[in-house]
Amino acid sequence: MQTSMPITKSPNDHRQYQYLQLDNGLRVLLVEDLQAQQAAASMAVNVGHFDDPASRPGMAHFLEHMLFLGTEKYPKSGEYHAFINQHGGSNNAWTGTEQTNFFFAIDAEVFEESLDRFSQFFIAPSFDLELVDRERHAIESEFSLKLKDDIRRTYQVQKETVNPAHPFSKFSVGNLKTLDGDEKTLRQELLDFYQTHYSANLMTLCLVAPLPLNELLALAENYFAPIENRALEKQYPKVAIYEAAQLGQQINIVPLKEQRRVAITFPLPAIDRFYKRKPLTFISHLLGYEGKGSLLSHLKEQGLAINLSAGGGVNGYNFKDYNISIQLTEKGLLQLDDVIQASFEYLKLIKIQGMQAWRYQERANLLKLAFKYQEQIKPLDLASHLSINMHHYEVADLIYGDYRMDGLDVTQVTELLDLMSPDNLRIQLISPDLDTEKQAAWYHSPYQMKPIDKQRLHPWRDPDVREALKLPDPNPFIIEDSIARDVKSDHPVPVVVCQETGYRIWHKKDDEFNVPKGHMYLSLDSHQAAATPKHAALTRLYVEMLLDYLTEFTYPAEVAGLSYNIYPHQGGITLHLTGLTGKQEALLSLLINKARERNFTQDRFKQIKKQILRNWFNQSRAKPISQLFTSLTVTLQKRSFEPQRMAEELEDITLDDLHNHVRAFYEKIHLEGLVYGDWLTEEAQALGKRLDHILSLVSSPSGESERELIKLENVGTLMREVSVNHQDSSIIVYYQSAEATPLKMALFSLLNHTMSSTFFHELRTKRQLGYMVGTGYLPLNRYPGMIFYVQSPTAGPLKLLEAIDEFIADFNYAVMQITNDQWELTKQGLVNQIMEHDPNLKTRGQRYWSSIGNKDYDFNQRELVAEKIGELTRSDLIKFMMQKMRTKHGDRLILFATGEQHRNQEQLSSDNMITDLRSFKQRAAKFSY
């Protein structure tokens, strides 16, 4: 066993780290986190779909699935998932191009037992012959799920238009066609692939737990030392991702969703070696600037673009695509060459004027502060992230590598900028009405690839930079350093520090996380916000217009780590502002002053309105299950409306209508706010008084807007069919509590916790009904509830409902068979989840704000629920199920969509069907608060 040098960590990080290499070549990072309540493990294997045999696309992904389904030591296929779930944990895995990542989190007391199960994936998986065909169908379901996903459809076109000798060109997911054949042959191929690609020397393991390092070391050795070291070496082909024939090309792609986007792509070498100075981060920092004079600001002024991002793109062992991705207007699509021309002018501007140390240092300072005051994340996220970092960074930089910027290397930056030229270029254009001549394999996306005419390239080679384009001035919001104030809070939870008629400000000084940051939530309730679909559409338009107008003025603050969001809700709008406290007030003042100006132009109004309409239209092309989730809240919340319904209203709205709505919106306002973090009591009070004064200039006080929820008591089984254009069918079955009490919250959440892994195993793994299968605890407007959901390529809604009802009917027996010890462990697992320690300021702030929204003014609802869970017996749960779900005609709401391939099956129908949503919502009984 070899141990190594110390690992650079944040001064704000209480954890202890140890890196070592076991005798079998497995690299391990141990993380002692004595404040954590859960433990986590992540194994990153240097194997991905690049390793798939040419004859078996999707093999790496298929293998990832199979490893979960039993090992020689633990042969039962659902045992691992059930064990993790029972002990309050979660688990998952993903297969990428060059890595496969397996990870889980669980209650710390059973970490050793979980590692015993987890490690067996990499020691002795069983590859049960009986499960091979079943899991092949799970891969097909996953493939089917994304058939109408534009990201996946575009990705496949990219794969078809690169060098076919490069492994990037391989189809990554797999399906029934690529994984065809008899089970014995497939099982042998899985075994061969496992033995030729899975080896301890290609794996990195990260363990995070509230245990001393020496105990973690013993766990790593005991459970992972038996993994075989086959001394494998990665041997990807030394070929370029693009040959000359694939460069200088424009690829047109027709999407399913309404969108217009261009990606200007420059192929670059692999980027891992650049991580210490991050030259591409610096280039993106300047290219992605959104203030006055920026590339985006200029394109917006010309009516050519809506947004821009710089730096994304695929990357791997010998390549990096650098993308300037621009969302175009219709005018921008027609004037595409001018958009590209402006992009090359801005790149030239960076070359001429951008190579200044202070510009680089601005970005470096932000990362330095982010590292210094690095906020903790959950053990699961940390373990997964670090196990992947171990494949990319030197040991000392496993944590710091993400933040490290050692100084401007002009030569390095210039070399990369030289590669961002018209002679090293691909243009990917996505729009509904483009010429195409081919269809991509698997996803059937129409596309065309044609050489870019040399006459088009010529003006881009050495353009004159137009006067409108400017690099950013020094950023006034960036600070060298900041220190959290060592003032203890007088109260354990938020308290009201400012209250008058129509407004109330809560405050809590943080004295745990020790970061000079704050979170400020301000909710403005107005009865005008969502009284009708038209009001809701106008409020959404106002928010989007405001965000668009503010961008130019607030971008420097955003760059400096001061972020904000404004979003509409049932009762009005909320502003959430976060970042370093030293400059938060300055940003808030800027936001309020600019919001009051409301200088909305007719041109931007037209663009934003089109953008919202397009987004709403595109929601009808989302995954069926996603559309049902939207429909669930729309069906049950009085002031939530279907996107299509709001779109109808928005079509005819004018700029004058918007101005009138904004004026009416502010006539009567109720303000509720939370100031949490490195804010002192007197600062929060002063802020409250200022806000009260500002509001008094434009509005009079009002009470809170009601949040009304449809009551499902005594309605029987209500059904609503949602029209969705997709090959899959989907269904949601929702049960609602008639009371918002800790006992009912405990019962619904415990029922979900007890059922979830069994439901998943029965309907997804055993019955292969679909890839998207699950249950969920779903409180709406404070009232607890539970859902069962399935999206299926194999069965229509009637069969899906029968399967769900059959599962519910049989589950009483499953509860009866649980031993007392298992029952207590199940309850404790849920209590641990509910009472999980907030890892950072952000999570704590969200919890406080959610409590205020739920009128949990003692901030102890989760403690009350946990206490009730502790008291519940198995007979309580069975009795609750018998009362709530005893019959197929009980009070519940069923939403469903029939897939194109199931239209000829027997249809789901009912006498209790919602056919007119508007009248149903008007006459239905309601809860309100």
C-alpha cells in the first residue's frame, strides 16, 4: 500500500483527507467528516462507451445495469437497492464516454454492511442468466424514453459527422437491436467485457463518512483489496476526432422543439493539462460577458440573439470542442453570417486587448474566494465528484484543481485563440425549417452536412472590430477578500425583526457555516398576480422582461458571485438574492432602482413574448411523465394554469397591457422576507425599513394572496386524460391527505419510504413496465400526498393502472412480513433522511424559507414529523393504507396519457372524468391558506 502527499483543502473545510493506493492498484481517497450523518461511497471506473465493441454498441451501459442485479455473495437482484433504501439512503450510476460511476449514500451506522454489498459489484457479479433479457428491455426503455429528446437527437448527429474511426462516433446507449441475441451468448459477452475492461488499476474509490481515517482505511482494505488487478492499459486509437473532411462544414439539424440555435465549434486538444492556469476559463470569462459592449449585448441590440454561452462542448482523451453557442431570433437566423462575423470580431478584440493580468486576476480572485469559503456539499455529491477528479488532477489538487488559476500564460491563451479561427471551424445550426437530406440513426433526426463556402469564410479571417464591441471595464463588485463576522445569533431559528401592516421581515444571523455570504428572499404577493390565466401570463411576461432588462446592469455583480433570481408563483413573485454580503445591498439597490424604471422597449417585448410562447409550446414536446407532473399541479392548484392556456392569452397581449398589469400588480402588495447568513440584526431591520419606504411610494399594504388547493375528499377516483404526442404511455396516481398535520405527514412519508424500492423492483425490474418508475412523497400547498408514476413503452394506461392497483392491494402483506427489527430500521432510515444536517448555508436558507411559506413559524415541523414516525407501528401503517387505498374507487386523482403505440389497446375510461378543467376547478371544494 502506498500513501501520498497532503491534499490542498479549503481553510473552511473541516474534513480530513487521505489518499492511498492499495496493493491491487486501486486508488483510494478517504474523507473523514465527523459532522456528517450519512456516509457515501463512489467508484469511478475508467471504462465507458468508447470501450464498446464495434458489434455491441451500449455494452458498457448494459454492464453498468447488470452489476446492480446480484453478486455471488448477495444473489437477490433487488437486495442492494432495498438495503440502501431501508437505511435512508440513495444510489445510482451513470455511463459516460470514458468513465462509469457507481455511487450511494446511507446511514453511517450501516456503512460497513453497505460497502460489503457495493464492493462485490467489482469482485464477483453474478450476471444472472435469467436477468439478462429483462435488463436488455430496461435498456430499451431508457433508449425509448429519450427518442424525442432534442439533446440526444443532436448528439447522435454529431456522432455521425465526426471521424468514424474515432470512438466518439459510437452509439452510446444501446437498445434491443444492438443487444440482440440469445441470453447465453449475451451473458458470455458481458463476462468477457467485464474481465477485459474492469480492473482495480483503472478504478478510483472515494469513501466519505463520520469515521476516523484509520477506520476508513480498514474498510477500504477489507472490502476493496480483493478486486482483481488485471494490469490493464487504456488503448484508445490515436486518431483525430475530426479529419479535414469533417472540418469547414455546416451541419443543419431540424429539432422537434421550436428553437433556433447556432454552435460555432472549434476543435482543440485535450484540456486536462491546462487545469492549473485554466486558459479556456479565462477566454470564456471574456466571451461570455453580458454587460454593455459585450458580444451578446450587441447581438441583442441588433435583434439577432437572445442568449449566449461560451466554452461548452464535448471533451475526452485527445479532444475538446470549444463552442460559442448562441440562441438566435428569426432575424438572427436570416443574418447568421453577421452573427458569426461579430463573434470573430470579439475573439480578435480579446487577442488585441484582452491579454491583461488584471482581467485574468478578476476571474482568479472569484475562484480564490469560492475556494476559501467553499461551502460543504452532501457526502454523496462529494464522493462522486472526487472519485471523478482522481482521473483528471494530480493528487495534491483533487479538491483545489477545480479552483486553481495560477496566473495568465499569454502564450498558452494565444495558442488556443489561434485555433479559434475560420480554418478550424464547424457550424452546427438547429432550426425547424432547414434543408436536410439525411436522418440520423437511432433517433431519426433530419440533418444535412455541407462544406462552408470559401467566400463565406473570407470576411471572418481578419475582420475589423466594430465600434459597438467593447471588453468589460474593471468590475466594481469584485472584492479581494471578505471575512465572516464573528457575531453569535441571539436566536436558534429566524425571528421577525420588522413588521407593519402588509410586510414582515424574518432574520437569522448564521453562526455555524462561517462564510461571509447571505441569502435574501423577498416575496411580493399581489391579488393581481394569477387571478386568471391572463393575469398569470402577464406576470410571467413581466418577470421575463425584468430579468432581460436587468442583465446588462447586473452582469458584473453576477460575475462577482452575487446571483439573483426572480420567479413567479401562485401568489405573486419572489426575488432570491445570494452571494458575498459585502456587496449584496448594492446589488439589491440596483435591482430595485432598475425594476422601478421599467424601460421596456417594443422590440424586446416582441422578442421576450415570442420566447415565452416558444417555451410554452415546447412543453407540449417534453417527456410524457414531465407533462403529467405539470398537469398535476395545474389540476389541483387554483392559480396554476396549463402553459397552452396561458399561451392563448399571451398571443394578444400588448406592451400597454403589460404596463397596466405591472401598475395594478403593485397597487396592493404584501411583502414577506427572510434575511439569513452574515447579516446583523440591525442591518436586517434597516433593510426592512428601506423596503417598506420604497413600497409605500408605489403601493398600499395588502394581505397575503390565498393559495387554494382542490380538495379530493369524497370525490372517488377522478381521472383526467392529457393529450401527449409520444410513443410511450404514462400515468400518475395521486393520493391526498385531508389534513396538514404532522401525523399525516409522517404517515404519507413513511408509506412512500416503505413502498418505494419494492414498487421500483416490482414494476421496473421484474415486470419491465418502463424506465421511469417510482413513488414519491408529494406535499402540495402544505397538504401531504403520495404519487405512483410510470412512463412505459410497453403498456397502455389501463394496464399500468391495473399494475399499480395490484401492487397497492398486495403491499399490506409485505408490511406484515417485515420483522420488528426491519420495521424499526426502516423508520430510523426515514427519520435520518428528514433530520439530515443541512450541509451548507444555501440548504439551511432554503429550509427556513420553505418553513415560512408553509407557515411553520416555529421551524420545527420536521422534528414533529420525525417524532410521529418514531411512534408509528406496522398496524398504524396497514390501517392507514386500508382507509386511504382500500379500494380502486377511493379518493384519488389519476392523470394519464396514451402513447401512440398503445392506441389500439383497451382504453382507460371512467364516468368520473375531468373533461372541462376550468369548470372543474371553479366548482370543486378547496383548501386555502
